[in-house]
Amino acid sequence: MPKRILTGTVVSDKADKTIVVNVERKVKHPLYGKIMRRTKKYHAHDENNEMSIGETVRIEETRPISKLKTWKVLERVGSAAGLATPTVKELTANDPADDKIKAPEKSADVKAEETAAEEKA
């Protein structure tokens, strides 16, 4: 009997040598015909702790490894696109809030009016 292979996204990698993979499938409602998304989480064995949150992986059915783990990681399909947690430096490097704190620059007309007012006084 062939082993099932599923593709999903890693939602947790906190446990040692274990990842939790969220697999999504689309199912047509039997009466109304609407396409619905159904998700299920699988615990998969990751021997070298290589996978991280947000990556897309393929998992294969295997013998029971523990109470919850009956899947193992085959390969990485895609990396975490834009899901990496940024550092504090990256967050504050081009922060638009910094621009709001600074006083706005005055236009040439306003500067000319101020100098004229100072000269008259």
C-alpha cells in the first residue's frame, strides 16, 4: 500500500525533532456546492530540526514514532516568504513615525515672509 504524501505549512517548531504542519484542502459542500477550506494539523518528525515556522514542506506517512507523530518530513518545498521575524534594527531603520516626530520643513514662501517680518521689527 503506498504511503500518503501531503503538502502543508509549518505552524510550530517548538518541540525537539517535531514540527506541526497545517494541511489545507478544498472540499465541495455536498448540498450547496460551495467550495470550503478544511484544515488539519499533523505532527511530523524532523530529525535535524531543519524546518522553521512558515516554510512549506512535504510530509510522508510512516510508522508511529510517538503518540501523535505518524508522519515524517520529506523535503522543504518553499521557504517562509516574508514571515521571518524582523530584528529591532530592521523595524526602526526606516520607521515612518520618525518623520512625524520631526518638524516639517518650511517652504520658500514661508521662509521669505519670516525674514521680512524679522527685518521690519
